Amino acid sequence: MRKLVNFFWPRLEGEPSRYTNFLAKNAAVDKNNLDDTLEFAKLMYQQEKERVSTIESKSMIYVGFFGAVIAIFAFMMKDLLMIENKTTLHIVALFFGGIVSIYILQIMSYSIKAMERMSYESLDASDFLTKSKQASIISIINMTKKNYDTINLKVDYMVMAHEFTKRLIWILLFLSGSLVAYSGFYFLDVDYILALTQGLEIGRYDIFLILLLIGLIYSFYKIHRIEKSVKDIQNQD
């Protein structure tokens, strides 16, 4: 049952990570390689900062893109709501529209969480001015390790946004396929084909379906690119 629920609605499971494997203040450092070790420690610190920047940049892309999508989608749903004599098809479209909106809002929610300001350990002048190279190395490494939990939490939020994006893609594929199938029934109608060839008498609702199909195809393309970017982040981890 849990797997079935997780298939439709992924969740973060388990307790947040707690890193505890820090170096002791008197940890041994090879005195013959103090300069190189110090450079590696600073590089380690810088790489973690870049990882945070990458996660937050991707989160901004998610928020910006899906913010635009939800605005367009809400405009489309408004047209459906304004129809007075709704058919079963209209009700089904509104139902799936609500599901899509919920998934998009979840994606945006986790993306915003990944961008939220959190506490980090950062370098200070005292780490260089009043400490020996050995003490500075241990201080920088431990400082970097203290940021692991915060950075991993941001990664978890980004992964959740990615998981909801994957489910949204499947929903959009299903809706796109349904629209193609629905349109196919129209094109099998001889009278409808004659109307198209003679006077191009396409109703407002037909135009709406065509535009919605184009929008879904474009959204799938953009989401696929974002999904690829998220996989690149996970590979860096």
C-alpha cells in the first residue's frame, strides 16, 4: 500500500541526516604537505558553496517556469469554469486540471524550500590570522562538514521537486494522449472533415483543445530539460 501511495504522492522518508564524523582539534596533519593540504581544504569548502549555488539556481528555474505554467493553466481552467452547460468531458478536464495544479504547486513548494535561507558555517579572518596552518586546515574541513546537513536538506527538497516533476510528466503524457485520441474521433467524422475543408469552421472549444495540446507538448519539452538538469545535480552529489 505504501508503494502505491508513494507512486502517486512521493514523500521524504526517514530522519534528516546528522553528520558527526568531524576531525579532532589535534588531528594529525602531514607537516610536509601543509600548503597543499590547506589548498585542498579550501577547495573542499568552495565546492560545497558551489553545490549550494547550483541547487538554488535550479530551484529558481523550477519556480520561474512552473509559475508561468500555473498562470497559463489557471487561465485555461477559467474558460472551462465559465462554460454554463458543462458536459462530462468538461468535468473530467476540470478534475485533471486540478490534479495538475496540485502537482505543480508541490513542485514550486519544494523548490522554494530549496531556496530558503539557512544557517551556514563560513570562513572568518580568524581562521587564517590567529591560527597555524594545521589548525586552519582542521577548522576549514570541520566547517565544511558542518554544512553537510544543511546542504543535504536542500538536495532532498530538490529531489522531491524532481520526483513530483516526473509524476507530472506522466500525467501530461496521459492528457496529451487523451487529447490526440479525442481529436482523432473528430477527424474520423466525415461531416467534420468536410466542414474543415470547405469553410474551416472550427469552434472555440476546438481551438482551445489545439492550443492546450500545443502547450502540453511544449511544457513536456521544458520539463524534460529541467529533469536532465536535476539529474546532473544528483550526479555531482
